[in-house]
Amino acid sequence: MNSSGTLLCLASAAAFGAMAVLGKLAYDDGATVGTLLAIRFLLAAALFWALVFAGDAGRELRALGSRDLAVGLALGACGYAIQAGCYFAALERIDASLLSLLLYTFPAMVAIAAFALGRERIDRRRLAALVLASGGLVLVVAGAGAGALDPLGAALGLGAAVVYSTYILVSEGIVGRMTPRVLAALVCTGAAASLTVGSVLLGELRPGELTAAGWGWLACLAVVSTVAAVSLFFAGLQRVGPTTASIVSTAEPVVTVLLAFLVFGELLGPVQLLGGALVLGAVLVLASYRPRQAIGRAAA
């Protein structure tokens, strides 16, 4: 096994895992959901474009057809913007650790949707993953106890997983036609445009309310949990392949749970921890079976 590739994937998982905690910290320092989303994607888009034109990808961008450019922008403006909106709206209402586990049901959703669409066959391994993920989800939610869980927050968290699953299935056709950095730059640009306009229309874009620390947390979200996380993942993917990259990526929710405990004192109950273990078990089952596609967070 390529140890450097594994470390790169692990670093990517840690960077993605820090996203919910950084978001919570930004909220504490004046960020609204709209401010966070708009600034995060504006900064990330600028950084990705700088990386694109600093390398050979600039030539590939100029060679792309208008259809692929439009699809890449639309994936960000619609799919990823909605997913991010659901995620960070949920983060206002529920703990970062719980949200991370709810979101990580998406690999099982992708597997079941691929079967329903006729793209892949169902088998015992996929059924086992579905049972594990479903059982884990029930335990994660039920383990919070009556009245302790915000229903809308949980629904938004699961909505983010559903939208992200749809985003993965829709983007599958375009992934092979451009480099990851070009696709990430297009997705971030589309998301930045729609989220900025939406935040202005809803009166949610209020950067003047941010403290200096708030600006710092948003910069960390863009640099660490977006640009660095994506770049590290693909660098590791090239070295170890999709199966190992997918398995190592399951460290992401573990990192979130650990950081949420260290920073906010968030604690999951024994039942929720068992549920989280079942959710991650489902991801490992799927990852060991899908040698041609990474299941980890490979998007912007």
C-alpha cells in the first residue's frame, strides 16, 4: 500500500471532517447561513481558478465544449448549492457530530439509487449495506431521545444526503471528460453565483456582522475544508486507487465527532455511537465492493 497516498486521503478526510466545526465557529462569530455559503464558495472558486490556470488544466478548459461548461456550472448552481444549503441550515439546528453521521448515509443512498436506475445490480453485499445504514440511521436519530432532536434539523441533514447522492449520480457522466480541478472550479463558481444571489434576495448576506474571527473561520472553510480537502483527496486517489481512498474517507465523520467533542463538548450517546458504527460499516462494505469508483467526498 502507498503510505503517502493513504496519508493524503486521511488528511483530506480530516479537512472535510473539520467543516461542520468551522461552520459552527463561524456562526458564533456573526455568520449567517447565507453569508457563510456565499463567502465560502466565492473564495473557493477564486482559489480553484488560480490552481487551474497555474497548471495545464487551463488548456483543457479552453478545449471544453460549451455544453460541458454549462453542465459543470449547473451542477454547482443547482445540485451542490442545494446540498450545501441544506447542510449548513441543519448545522444551525443540530450538533455537528449528529449531522456528520446523517450525511454519511449518502453512499448507501447512491448504491440503492444506482440499482433503481438500472445502472448496477443488487446483491447480498448491497443489501447488507442497506440494512446496516438503515439500522444505523434509526439508532442515530432515536438515540437522541424524545424532544432532544430538532426534527427540521434532522430532515435538512438527511435532505443534504439525498441531494448529494443525486449530485453524484448526475455528475457521473461528466467526471471523465475534465480534470477534477476544472470540474471543482466550475462547480464552486456555479454554487457561488446561485448562493450569493439567493442570500441577497433572502436578506441573509450580511458580511458586515462578521467579526475578524468570523472572517478567519470562513477563510478556513474555503481553504481547508474545500480547496485543500478536494485537492488532497484526488492526490491520494491517484496513488492508492478508489477502493483504499473510499475506505480511508470514512475517517471524515470520526474526525467531526472528535473535533465536536473537543471544541464544543458535544457527546453522542451509546446508542448513537452504535448507530454511527453501523453507518460507517455500510460505507466500508460498499467501498470494498466498488473497485472502479471512489465513494468518498470527491466533490467540491
